[in-house]
Amino acid sequence: MVDFQCKPRYGWEDLLEITRLLRAPGGCPWDREQTHESVRRNFLEETYEVLDALDRDDPHDMCEELGDILMQVALHTQIETERGRFTMDDVVDGVAQKLVYRHPHVFGAARADTSEEVLVNWEALKRTEKGQRSTADAIESVPHTLPALWRAEKIASKTAKAGFDWSSAVSALGKLEEEVRELRQALEAGGPADAPHGVQEELGDLLFIAAKIGQMSGVDPEEALHLACDKFDRRFRRVETAADKPLPEYTEEELVALWKSVKEPS
């Protein structure tokens, strides 16, 4: 049993001490075994649970799930503290330094009267801070671990700021139609999906330009696809309810007709 005094209410320093004790000799065998890699998925799951609570505007769940995020931060930082590479003090100092540096209109003499001006300044300061000398450097800095549509939207946004863009979202539709034709050709060719100009490459090109059109239209492609998934779910439930025989027994034409018959009213 570790030397720890239980309390009716804990603070930030208590969380750090609890995390340290869990990984210390005499602590929890499971916690001592964990590495950045072993709990990486947990961090993602906790993040999505926070987003779900935010979407539902549930303050109880928000509070709990944000606490779980702090637990993940404390655990990963404790692992690095044990390695002697950085501590929680370094993490806190780093983010505080960043906030001060990137808000010169608040903590310095710079001027930014609108949110748009703030974002322009933020991006310029970020590129200077990270030594990004070109838009290509900025694109490379977009995390590869982001959901692909989100990553595509961020890349498209950065190239647009550099002047590499269509005149409007409507004008970009021609490129989308071109990618549809190329995907059709790849499907009809019937080659390996991962071959050059195969289905994988052409489908990726189509999804990228679709995300680009979303970016130009001010639409989050991730959110758009989530809404489409929700709509499909509702509609498919009505298909199953309306079907008078097992779906595999329907012909393709019958399935299309059934799908159209349960389409949501506009």
C-alpha cells in the first residue's frame, strides 16, 4: 500500500501525485506496464467521448470526459518524467509561452481588431515559431494522424491562403467530375486496387477534391459525412421496415426502388 492521504476533494497536484504513485513500486501493475504506444488508442477514445458530450451539451459528461483527457495527459507526462525528458511543469510552461507569443495583440503591442486578423497573425506566428519557410512546410506539418477528410480540408485551406485555389466551389466541380470519370475507368479496368491509377488512388483523389469543395464552401467535410451517415442510418432503417422479404432476395432494381420509396421528404 502506498503512502497517500485520501481527501474529500482533490486538485491538480493531487492528480499528478496519484499518477506518479500508480506507476511507482507498490502501485498498480497495469499502470506500470503502460507505454505511449499501449495507451495511444485510449487517448483517441477519450477525445471522441469528450466531443460526444460536447455535441449533447451534457455538463456532467463534459466534466467527466475532460477529466479523462487530463488523466491521459498526466499519464503520458509521467512516463516522460520517468525518462527524464520533460515534466508537467515543462508542458504547462510550453503551452503558456505559446499562448503569450501567439497573442501579441493581448500581451504585446500588436493590433488585431477582428477574429480574422487574429487568425492571420496566429498562422504567421506559428509558421515563424516552427521554422516553416514555405507553404509546403506548413502542409507537411499537418498531422498525418488526423482523420483523412479533416487532414485534406486543412491542407486545402493552407494552399488556398497561398493563392493556389479555384475561383469558386462551383468551378471546382469540374475537377470533381473529372475524378469521377477516372474512378469509373479504374473500376472498369478491373486491375489491382493499389496499382498506379487504380481504384485506391482515384478514390483518394475524388475524396480529396470533395473535401476541397467543402473547404471552399465553408463546410466541414467530416461533419458533412457524419450527417450523411446519420441520414443513411435513418433511411436504411425505413428500408428494413418497409421490406416484405429478406433484402438479399431483392434485385438491384427493386432495392433502388425501395430506397427511393423511403426517401426523406425535402
